[in-house]
Amino acid sequence: MSGKWECLSCGHIYHPELGAPEDGIPPGTPFADLPEGWTCPECGTHKGNFAPLKDN
């Protein structure tokens, strides 16, 4: 597994190595360590609507 997670609503990919600086999430933050209230930056869905992205 790559450590990346995909939003099942819009397809946004969360990259742990990049973090989410626009949300105050620093690079290197694993998905599991995102705050419970974190939402997809593209569609606003909750983090429970993400699935691990498998390596191809």
C-alpha cells in the first residue's frame, strides 16, 4: 500500500508526504493522524469516506 487515500465521493487523493498545508496539516502526516473533523478539500466529505489507495 502506498499510504495514499482516495475520496470515494470525488476521487481526491490524500498524499501523506505532501500533507494538506491549506488545512494546516504538515507534510509527512499519515492519514490515520488527520484530525477527526478533517474533510476532503475538494468536496467536503468526512474522512470516513476515504479508502486506502493500493499500489499498482
